[in-house]
Amino acid sequence: MGGAQSDSRDTTSTNVLAQIGRYETGVYNDDAAEIPTYDAKTERAFVVDANESSVDALDISDPSTPTLIDSIRTKDAWEKVGPVNSAAARGGLLAVAVAADPETQPGRILFYSTSDLSLLRSIPVGRLPDMVTFTPDGRKVLAACEGEPNDSYSRDPRSSVSIIDVSRGVHDATVTTAGFRKFDSERATLRKKGVQIYGPNASVSQDLEPEYIAVSPDSKTGYVTLQENNALAIVDIPRACVRSVVPLGYKDFSLPENALDAIDDGMIDIETQPLYGMYQPDSIAAYSVGGETYLVTANEGDPRDYDGFSEVGLLVEENGAFGVDTDDDGRIDVPIDETEFSRNALSSLTGLEVTTERGDVDADGTLEELYIFGGRSFAIWKPTCDTVDLVFESGTMIESTIATLIEDGTFPKAAFNTDDDSIELDAESPMSGPKPEGIAVGAVDDVEYAFVGLEEISGVMVFDISRPEAPEFVQYENNRIFDPTELGLTGPDPDLNEALESGRLDAGAAGDLAPEGLLFVSAEDSPTDAPLLIVANEVSGTTTIYELTGT
């Protein structure tokens, strides 16, 4: 199923994105379109279907009509295959990251030909390879092996970054491992610096969880987000070693420039709050300005929430006292030091999702500070030796921009901090807000842009990042349908999600829901000779192609 959809809202007078093509899997809310990649040699896009452990191969030689060629079934390549997590293509070679079943066992990178889709090689790597990428020179493939614990937390494997040398061809490829064991003796030091290391009985090398990788333009350094740890790992690629683990710090939401809506009250209330945010970036990308390398992160946030261990709590009031409920019974499990907050602030924030693993400043069992997951932002960082410096953080920009677009009538009020699979104003405000998750960067007519995918409300925000210290908002593209009556649903409370779940409406009928992965295709590699952006949307099961033009 393919074709273009043209009901996207024009949110600025200087559009960069123009939707030209769309492929629909017909599968709703089942992770059928997660991560896209593209091979210029064959003019094919490849899109991860995590639920089916497969990769869809799409012919996009005409991007206005993306067409399914076939689906690669990774179960045919490895009998122990679990979910497919990521894919990357270059020069006729497709690398697919697959977890094992169970996921605590070593995973694989499966290599396929992009032309005939045949399996070329299966290479064992670390536990739970969550993301895979080629270095810019194409000589190596890197995999972020997250090493997540099982649900009972009885097993927490060591994490790593696998480095596969494909410079002599995939059949002669070799793999080396950059691990974290050397940091096991630095647990106390890393925690003091702000690295979140807190899993039950876990060493540093078990607790760190690599999520996503960006590689420097010279292909020598990998920058790996450690999302749950609110940190970044810097990897020396030629030496196959982790040079450093860098804490990313915290966002102060009491500052006016960082105001947010943290309250589910059915209203748009962007205000300062006595809260801190852990950036916890998911995606990361690298780009260059004036010969200097910069990193861009999407600061999504991601709590640990397992049957055997959870850091997630909700702020509650019980018998006139405020605290954090960790088991959903409405009772206080972790008290809050009310001398550090106004009662009005605490009262308004009931229902807020916070971590119980940070905020007890004096170790007395009471929280003197409240930390939430994510920054609701994107950020630009400058690598310096074995650390990174924060150059820019978007503050309240994402939420405030959406609020402004609602105010001027571009979007309905119900769009603000809504869920990715249901339309409910403010539902995500006490949790992740708009949830910036995916990011891509690329140059259009010599202007550097960042494309930020918002998983909950959906859509892509575009920023001019040519000046890393002062990015500018350019466009917000969102083709989501927020009014069920536009799709023929009637009644006092039409349930759009039910209509999509049941199949009464096609999976992609409500537009693109929950962008997960974004990919920039340069003009040089594009089949149209114009740069493209490919976006995979996991809830709607759609892959959408945009053509990019300069402002």
C-alpha cells in the first residue's frame, strides 16, 4: 500500500518539508514501522517491523509511490531470533540488528544484499543490539548492545558496543567489543558525578545501557547515548575501547526559559515548576559547522520499570501529606520534604511521574528534590577531549510552539500533549509531554537542519541549527487527524482508537502516529536529486517520505 497524503498542515511560511509519498503496512499499533534506512545503490528503503522480526524492502526510485518489494524474515536466518531493533544500509549492504530470544543472550547483526535480499553473513555481537550504524567512511559497522535485564531483574547482562570491520568485505568481517568493565571500579565516582547507576546488585558494566550511536565525520569516534543512565559514552573506534562515560546533567524547570506543562487538568498550563529533568536522550546525531563537530540529542526520557524493580513513582497526597506512590495504591511509599516546596505546587503536581532514585539529597529517606524523566527538548553538545559541553538546550520551545499553533487555530486544543494512540488533551503532561524521541540532521542548500520526531503528539519539528548556539524554529509538520468526525465517526464521544484497533478504519487513516525513526537522505544519494526525509511511524504502521527544499 502506498501513495501520498496531502492533508499536512502548513505551520510556517518557510516550509522545508513537503510530503511526497507514504507507504502503509495496514498494521495498527503493533510496531510495524520503526526504523528506516536507505541504500542509494539500489534506491531502496528498508523499514524495521519489530513485531514480525522482519524488515520491509521498499522501492523508492519514485518516492511518490513507495512500493513493497518483499519482507526479509530474520527468523529464516537464525532460529533464536527475537525482535528486530534496527537496520542500516550502505553500498549494497544491509545490516540488521536482532536480539536473541531470550534477550539477555548475545544477539546478532545479520548482513543482507540490498539487491536480491539474500543473507550474506550472521555475526554474533553483545546482548540486545538496539541500534546499528555504519561509520561515515563505510569501513565499520557499530552496534549499541543495550544489555537490558530480564523482567524479574534476576539477570542483568553486561552491555557493550560491538565494532564490525567490513573494510575487506562482509565475508571477511571481524568483530571487536568495546565494553565497560574497566568502569566497574569507578561506580562511586561516576554516581557522584551524576551518572545514574542504580540497578539492583548491578555493576557499572551491567547497569549502563547503550541506546543510540552517532559517529564523528572522520569515523574515529563514536558517541553513544546511555539513556537510562542520563549519560554519554565516548568510544575510540580504531582502538575499540570506551574512553569515557560522561554525565549529561539536569534541566531546571523552575527557570522561565524551561517552563512546561506538568499537570493533567485539561488545560494548557506552561509554567515554571520546582522540578528537575534528566535529559536521558534517545537518538543522537553528529554534524559539522566550520570544521567543528557537534552532537544533537532528542531528550526523550526513559524510566526503568520492571516487575523486579521500578524507579517510577507518582506524586500523591495522603491525609494531608505529600509523597511518592510506587505501587499504584494511592498511598505514600517515599515521603517528600515539604519544607522544600510550597503546598500549592505539590497539590497541583499530584499524578506527576517522578523517579525515586534521585532527589534524596541528605540520604534521610525523604525527597528534597523531584526529578522527572526527559527534558522535553532537543540539545546541542560540543565534544571536547573526553567530555561534552552543552551548547544549546531548547528549553520550553517545543511545548510553547505547539501551544502557539493551537492558539492560532493550526491545531485543535485536543492536540496538546496528547497520546500517540488516542486523542486526550493533557494526557501526557504528567509524564513525557510531547516526547521528542527521534532525530536526524542534514544540510539543505548549505543550511543545517535538525528534524525532531515527537512520539506522542506525532509529527516532525524542523530547526535551523547552522548556528549551534542559537537554533531557530522553522516548521512543524503533522498530518495527524485529531477530529474523529473527519473520518466519519459520529456520536457523543467517538472512539478513534477503537475504530483503528478493530479495523473499522484503515491503520493509516488517522495520519502518521508516533514517529520512531527518522532518516535524512542527501541530494547526492536521493533518487530525485533533492534531499529527502524518511519517517517511520510505529503506531500507524506508516512510512512517510518528505522532499526538502531550502527556506
